[in-house]
Amino acid sequence: MRVVVDRDLCQGHGMCELEAPDVFEAGRDSVNLLDETPGEARRAEVEAAVQFCPTQALKIVEE
């Protein structure tokens, strides 16, 4: 899986970092991806980050 951030939608709320701190790092106005292709062991936390993003700026792309 690959994580994609829509930087036009992201407002840096940081919910993703709370759900998956090894994958996301909240910045002032956007999020930084620490791991664009996290392994399957992190799938549940990445899916939670996508689900709880208040601006729906995250998505998972299956590769």
C-alpha cells in the first residue's frame, strides 16, 4: 500500500499523527509522510488515520 496526501485539502490537524505516529508527522499547515509505503503491519493504524482525517486529505492506494 502507498499513502497519498492531498496537500490542497490537508490543514495540519494532526489526527493522522495520533493514529499512526510512525507514518505521519503533523506540520503547521500540512502533514509530512515519514513512510509513504508502510508495511501491512501498520495497515490498521493507517486506515484509522485515513478514516479520522477531518478534511479527508488522505487515501490509501493499493499497489
